Amino acid sequence: MTEEIPSYYIGTKHKIEARKVVEDFQGDNYNLGTAITYLLRAGKKDGNPIEQDIKKAINHLHFELDRLHKENKIRTGALAR
């Protein structure tokens, strides 16, 4: 059974699915992959303003910084919460 991919997850020029980009670049990192997906679809999904998708991406980047901070005891910089 094949599901139709929503158009807001497919690029307009090369018709590449967002999930395939994420799998190729960040397939092993949920938070970074999810942030990328939100940025790729930002402003394209009906009912989701671009600002909402950007905020969701930023939240996942913060989640990843928090995870790195806890895991590696590293400083995440001034932009982190």
C-alpha cells in the first residue's frame, strides 16, 4: 500500500521528498532531522504559518542542544536556552 506524499513535503524544482533529504544528511538524529523537515515545509502547509514551522524547528534545535549538553557536558553557547 502506497501513501501519497503531501505536496508540502516535496520540493518544487527537483521533486525530492523532505524525508529523503533528512535520511541522507541526518538520518541518525531525530531532532536535527525534524528541524530540517519543519524548515523545508515552512509556510507550505495549509493552516501552518511560516512562523509556526520556524518556531517548531527552533524548538527541536534546542532539544538537541539540551541533549548534547547533558550527554557531553559541553557549553552550547549564547543562543541556547
